[in-house]
Amino acid sequence: IIIESGSVYELHKDGDEVFCKCFKCAAMKLVVTGGKSAIDIGETLSLHVELRDWQDTPISDRNQKIIVSVSREESDPVLLALEAVGGQAEFDFMSNSAGTFLVQAVADE
């Protein structure tokens, strides 16, 4: 395994000769948790965003901007800028209408 330019690669070798450098995953990911998959109209759901490394270990030494996008079915997304402090950020979600919502988080890297 090697980490290069924000990606994790797996090296396949035959003796000392590398015959394949295969992409495995991103070196860092964002995990959004909230504990519920359904809420009532008007109910507030606290969501937690955490930076983790490729082995799912929290990255607590990073402060980073995170953009959260919340969209409902065919509507335009609502964007929220968060500042992850110590690799973590939180926000509250609430809707005044029924439907299925998609929550996505993106970091600068």
C-alpha cells in the first residue's frame, strides 16, 4: 500500500518487480451520521460530519472547509458551508415538507 496525491494504491509485485499499481480508494473521506433515516415534518435532526482516513480512523488534527448539499427530489440543492474543527462539524436539518432528501458533503481535497 502506498499513499500518493490523496489516493491509496495497492502495489502488486513479483519479487522486486511491480507489475500493477492499482487504485484502492481515496486517502481521506467524509462520513455523515445522524442516527435516523426518517423524521417527521418540522422535526430537527442533528447531523455530524467527520473526516476519516482510508482505514476509517478519525482525522482529528485537521481544520477544513466542508460544503454540505441538501436536495429534495427534483429541487435545487441548498448549500451550507461548514468549518470542520478537529476534523468534525455538525449541522441541523429540518424540513417543512414531506419527501426524500439527499445529503452530500464535499471537502476541498
